[in-house]
Amino acid sequence: MAKVKPAPSTAEAAGPVPAADPAKAVGVRGERRREALLAAGRAVFLESGYEGASIEEVMRRVGGSKASLYRYFGSKEGLFGAIIESGCREFMGRFRVPTGADDDIAATLTEIARRFASLFLDAERRELFRIMIAEMPRFPALAQRFYENGPARARKLLGDYFQRQHEAGRLHCPDPEFAAVQFIEMVKAAPQHRAMLGLSPFLPGRDAAQHIAGVVDLFLHGCARAPAATPKDASR
């Protein structure tokens, strides 16, 4: 739960400070400092929400002056945006889609779905997403950065995979990007929605593995009625 917002500091009240060129923050020591600021900032935002978070609290946990934070991120908004982008990069670094048209599509989609589910249902990621949505009217650029660095990239990779499978004749995906969106939403929509409402992510009697297996089966085979058996088939 977000805490009551403390009085803003002079630096915060004055508005965002333009971010410096990230290329200037080089070297192992500089990277460690940046990562420490990201970790402390993430913890503070999760504990206090965007409004309640303060640069002073971040620096209290890391030590040093606020100048280093402004040098790396420019402002509180810049820090939050960097935390969102860092989470996207972390996920995309673990997101793997075959570069060819492999034979076992079901196994590939099952593994992709597992990775998506782990992302959507992670409690900290879910809370950061909630904070970002709450702040979107004031900082729409944050949502745009999140979308471009995460969902849009994942959709493109999966859509390209469906395109290759379509061209190989293993899937019927004349609109691979649309198919990618539908698959991702089947994996995440209900579980994420339920989890954000404080409910068990999956429908009663189901767990993550059963949910994913059902999604993959429905995606690959659909809900079309099976053709009626012919007399010859029925006699077998």
C-alpha cells in the first residue's frame, strides 16, 4: 500500500533535471553505483508508490549525494523509467524464440507461455505495473517506454516465429502479429487480472501447468467442431 506522500524536496519541487549522457557513466564502479541506485529505487517505489517515494529515501539507503542519481537518471521520473526498462531488458534477455521453423510447436509454445506467466504473475513486477498504470495520465512517456521495450518486442519475436511456421506450412497464420497478440493474451489476461484483484491467478481446479497446456491446445486446435464420422469411420 502506498504511504502518504512526504513533502517534496527542493530538487523534486523544481521539476525533472535533464538526464546526462549515459555514456559518461562508464566503468565497473560506475555500473555498480547505477545498479545500486536502481535496486534501492525499486524497493522504495514498491514500498511507497510513486507519489510517496522520495529521492532522499533512495539516497539514504545507498549513501552518497543526490548528484549521482541525477547524473544517471535526471529525475525521479527518470529513475522510475529506468527501473521499468531494466525489468523489460531482464525479461527479454531470458525470452527465447526459435530462429527457424522447428518441428515441435507445442513444446516451443509451452516454454514461451511459462516465461510469460512467470513475468505476469511475479508480485513485484505486477506492483510496478500497477504503479505505472496509476501514473500514466501524468507521465504517458513511461507507458510508451514500457510498451516499446517489452510487449512490442515480445510480440514481434513471437509474430516472426508464427510467420516462419506459416511459410513452412505447419501453422495457418496469415496474420502472424494478430496471432501473437492472441496467444499472449490467452496466457496472461485472466491470470493477471485475477492476481491484481487479489484472487488466485487460475480458475478453480487448475494450476499454472494446466492453464498453459489448455492455452497451447486451444491455440493450436481451436474450438471448431470435429467433423461428423462417416459410416466407414464409425465401423472401425
